[in-house]
Amino acid sequence: MTEAFLKGDIAAVQECWAEDIIWRFPGHSMMAGVFRGKEAVLKHLSEPRRLGGHFELTPRAFFGDEQYGAVLYEITSTRNGKTLKETRVMLCTIDNAKVVETQIYPGDQYALDDFWSCWRVARGGAHLKSIKRGSSPYSEKEDNNYVSRANSNKAS
């Protein structure tokens, strides 16, 4: 899956995912959340581009068996003339040879949140509408496959 992702072969990557995959990205930035289903995960993975950013992955180590897989990787993200280099772990739960759940563990959560924060979006010239509290390109009203941590405790 990692090799296909690095080559940009999205179709091959999706073949490794269960239809109802859950992708967890921690933090408080616009990148954070729980994404359910292939389409929601693909939207999430394309979000850096929408926010005027770019990232490159360098895998360093792979671990796993039939139930779990883990990748230790370095990631370099660029956005608005800034660069963030960090080490992350991606832990995948596997069922019937498909990834059913992924959890990302950043090396520096505070730096990651700052890098992808709303403040940087506003400074980068993105639409301010997208940074209002409670709104997101994946708000629950627009996409039932996204569950925002910031909105999960709000009453409807």
C-alpha cells in the first residue's frame, strides 16, 4: 500500500482498504478528524493540496502480521513558505487482507497543529468561510462520513 501511495497509484491504494475504512488523524487543526469510508479518506488525503500545501513521505520501517501493520515514516510538509519535518507512525488494523482502521501518531502534535492551523490558512489567502468555527470542507451537514472531534461534543 505504501509503495502504491508513493507512486500516486490511488486505485491500488484503495484496493487495500475496506469499503468502510476508518482513518483517524489526531489534533485540533483543519486536518484532524475521523474519516469514514474510502471517499472521505481520499478527501482527507487531498486536503493539504486544497490548503495550499504539499507533503512527501519517506518510509523508514515496516512492521506487521495478518492483523496489524505499522509504518514508521518521515514526512516533510510545505505550506505558505514554511516547512515541517517530522517522524510519524501509521498503525493499521487489518481484517480479511484489507485495512479497516488507520491511526496516525505524529511525532510532534503541537507543531503539526500549528502548521495546519486556521491561522495559516487565513494568512495563505484561503477562503475565510472554511475556517469559521464548526465549518469544514467535511462538516457533518455536508458529509455524513466525517466526524469532527471539535464538533463531536456539540448538541445538535
